[in-house]
Amino acid sequence: MAQGQYKKLLMKKVRKGRKGYPIATVAFYSPDNTIATKLVCGIIETEGAELELMKK
């Protein structure tokens, strides 16, 4: 869950729901559960398209 000063802003956007394409997915991960050390972002540009890895 979002924390800190951006939590209210992000929750407001979540309540609005999905508005269509493009859709972005962001994943945070690490070797343990204390702090995220890596981030991966993927973007789906159109319906039925494959997920493209943008940055790792």
C-alpha cells in the first residue's frame, strides 16, 4: 500500500477506476520483505497486446 504524503493522491486515482488503454503495471521486489530494492514497470498499449518490459 502507498504510504506517506502520496497515499491520499494515489487512493483517489484508484477509486476512479480503469479508464482504458494504455495500462501500466509497477512491481517492487527484493530478497527480503523489509525494503524494496528493485522496480519493474510494464506497459500494455492496446487490448490483446503483449506486456512490454520498459525498465528494470
